[in-house]
Amino acid sequence: MRNLGSCLLAMWLLWATAVAAEDRKCGVQQIAELKVTMIGNQPMIDVKINGAPVSFMVDSGAFYSVVTTAAARQLKLPLEPTNLHVKGVAGDADAYLTRVETLTLAETPIHRVPFVVASVGGGGAGLIGQNVLGLADVEYDLPHGAIRLFKPHDCGRISMAYWARGRDVADIPIDYPDERNPHTIGRAKLNGKDVRVIFDTGASTSFLTLDAAARAGVKPGDPGITNGGATGGVGGRLIPSYVGRFDSFQLDTEEVRNIRIRFGAMTDLADMLLGADFFISHRVYVANSQHRLYITYEGGPIFSTKATALERDAATHTEKAAAPLEDSGTEPTDADGFARRGAARLSAGEIAPALTDLDKAVEGAPDADAYRLLRARARLANHQPLMAATDLDLVLERHPANAEARLARARLRRSDGKPDLAMADLAAADAALAAEADPRLELGELYADLDAFAPARAAFSQWLKAHPDHPRRVVALAGRCRAQAFLGQDLDRAVGDCNRALDIGARNDLALEGRGLARLRQGKPDQALTDLQAALQARPKWPEAQYLRGLARTALGHGAEGREDQITALSTGPRLGERMKALGLAGPGPLSAAQ
């Protein structure tokens, strides 16, 4: 693995800089360019493992490259026991090792490549981490859909931001990495306080520790703090997060003000993760050869906050808005280039220019399913469901077994009130997906949304078997619990699944409702009422849970309160009553398991 630089296809990019005192010329060899497609806030690349095409997330915060447990099984990779523990934001997990005979990266085969095997999030087959990214200098150009590896020579302390074109460049020293701590770590200021930051493309959003937020004067419970939801990572633990407003965040010459950042009880790897939301608005050169970072702001939101570039007058020190930045990248010349830039713009929330790029990608390669799927996502973000459906229909006309398109069209058909057609798409996706496939989790959720609880339970069970320590297992556990409760079957197992989901560490309205219904069917209405009260506290004005609470109250002899709950719930529309009747929950009285 350490011979990656000599193995990859060599491409040359030279720029020469005269250094007055030393008359030195700087040369830089580009040893690889990884073509990146942003899927949401995840930078994904296509690789091959032993000839099988898979997608990996590029994760600069990962100490080592990882293949997921499910993908290792699907690809029939050998597992070697180890005492390694993979550490992440919310915890750690046991890991195995494997060795890939041939990894094809940037169109070049690399042989006998070691990987850690662990259950990690990311939506692909694994992560490319620092054992690859740290071998050379690396440029993260996510706004233009690329990550580049370089080998510089004779560059001394010359700025490596070759694209800057006169714009401000943040120049930041980074810690010297070692085998125990290979992360890219620098320093910044938050509300004027020093913070230690990890530059982490694998984190979808930037994140602060509770301690760092407190040093900056922001704590949970303060006025204006909002609930950021549960977040998780390696090890599958979920932790609560908060969103607070901060006066300023500064990286050398760059400062952004009046920003909102998520924070919570992150493990002590650093004070802050700068995630993909930061990288998608910046171009970052990690000069491992110099132990420095060079960063330029490329435009768009930072931390989901629209940043305004400022110019400071040297004499008066007053500030004014700077002129809009010119694009530091070159204009794409082919469909793939437009698709990657369009995906980056979509990730940054720039929907109109994203659609312009994706239209050009589809026009340039009309038979490429991946480009139509990207455009369908952009059209949905632009509130154009009919046009999105047209793209999905064309993909499925050519390739009926495309599970991604099937799931996307099922979501559209469900929203459009066409449950039978949605079920047909889900059945086709079910048949096309491998047993270990990650999208089985989404499949289970969509089945459950259509009250198809038997196939939902099967999908959740298959996914849990393949992903026992996955960060999103809480979703599958709660989903299977709820499916079993509505089926009225395996009620002890249902309660056990919901207990496990709730023990993971997050308040979970679906798990509370599922356990409440299971206990109601078990003849324990007092415990059911406690759970359903908690579910409604977590998610007020939830007609389904309120209807079930009415059943629990009636079973406990509180008929008036029970009827009031049911009347209020049913006033939301006639479908709820029809659903409850079809599920054997039509009204007060003993509840027996469905046969």
C-alpha cells in the first residue's frame, strides 16, 4: 500500500516559481486524479475490488481504508481477526482485516491491498482513508468533482494553491501525523477562542464538541439553541446534538460570521470536525510534504450558512462585500465533467446551476443511467416530480432491475397516492437487491410506509443480519419492532428490538410507538400508555400514536379520554380509520394477535 505513488499512472503538472533567495524551482507530479461524485454530502468514487465495480466514500477523517462488513461478505473477501478498534464520533467498534488481491483506483490496478473490515456508514462499499490519502500531498477540489494526489519536489514553503488567481489563501500549519494519529489536524478560532480541528470529508456536516462550544460561550439550554437531532457513526451509538449560533469562525485570513454550527458529545479526537459542508465550498490542498494546508473559499454556503466574502480597506480597516469570485476550475469538456460539477452544485444547494450542468451531462450521454438519476434528484429538489419521474421511467425502460431507480420511483408513486404502483416498484427492487445490500434498509422503510409490514420485517431482518454494528441499525431495529407490532406477531421479539433501539442512546418516536403497540397487544395497557405518551411527547400531533393511545386509555377504563383521542386522531382524515381497521385495530376492547 505504501508503494501507491509508484504504482499509479503518472501525470505531470508543473509550475515553476522563482524564490529570490534560493533560486529554487518547484515541480509537482500529479500521480492520480480521483473523479468524485457528491451524493448528498458524501464524496463518492468508483473503484473495482477484484474486478467488481463498487463505490467508496473518500473519508479524510478515516485513519485507514475500510471495506464494510456487508460488502466484504458480498465480495467474498477473507476476514482475519485483529484486536483493532475503529474509533469515530460516537464510539468505537471491533474490526477485522482483509487483503484485496486487486484494487483498481484511478483506472490503475494495485495488488495485495490491505483493508480494515468494519460496519461504517457512507452508503457505499467502504471508505478510502489516510493510508492512501496521506501518502502524498492531496488536493480536495470537491466543488469541481475531483481529488488529486501529488508528489512535489523542491517546493520548500511555496504556496501550493496553484489555482488561487489572486484570491485570498488561508495558510495553516498542520500537526505532524503518526501511525496512531494520521488525521489532518490544524487550528482555527471560534468566537476568538482557539480550537483544534480535523479536516474530515467523511463527516456530512461540521461538528463541535460540547466543551469547544462552551469555551465559545454556547451551551445546551441557552436561548436560541435548537435540537439538532441524533447523530452517530462508528460503533452505532447515537448521541443528541444541538445547533447554536456563533459570532465568528476564522481560518487564518478567512472569517465567516453569524453562523450556525451543530455540536454535541463528540469523542475527543479534536475540538471540531470540518466536514463535507465545508469542503464543498472550499478548495483545500493538504501539503503533507510541508505540514501545511492551503485553502481558498470558492463560494456558496459554509456550515449551511451563506457566507459573504469581505474586503478590508488597509487604511481605514472598514469592510465591504467583495466582488463575486470567478470559478477557479476549468469548464467541463465532457458529460462526466458536467455531471460531477452538477452533483457538487446540488450538494451545495445551488439547484439551478446544478440542473444546467446535469442537463448538459444527459445531453452529452443520453444513455447514461447515472446522469439521469442525478438529474432526477435535482429535479425533485427543484419541486419537479413529473420531470423527475420522466428520468426514472427512461432508466427503468432500459434497465428494469435498477434498484436505485425503483426505490426512487416508489417514493414518488407513494407521494402521488399510487400505492399499488409503488408496491410493484418495491417488489422489483426487492428481487434485484443482493441480500447484503445497503438499500434494503430504505426498502424496509418504504414497505412500512405502505403498511406492507410482512415484507418490511423481512427487509429489516436481512439488513440487520448483514449490518450488525452499522451506525443506522437503530432505524432497522425500530422498523422491525414496529412491523412486528402492527402484524401482531413475535411480540416479545418486537419489544426486544425496540428496547435495543432505545438503548442505543437516542430518543426514538418510532421505537416508542412500536413498543407501545406491542405491549398493548400483549395485554399490558399501562406500559403501552407510558410508551405512547412518550412517543407523542417526542412527536406531538401524531394521529397514529394518538389513536393507539386512545386504545390504551380505553383498555385501562378511561373511556372518555380514549374516545377523545380517537376522535381527534380520526379528524385528520378518513384513511387512518380504514388503516386501523385493516390492521385489526378498529376500536376498544381486547386486542388479539393477527393470525
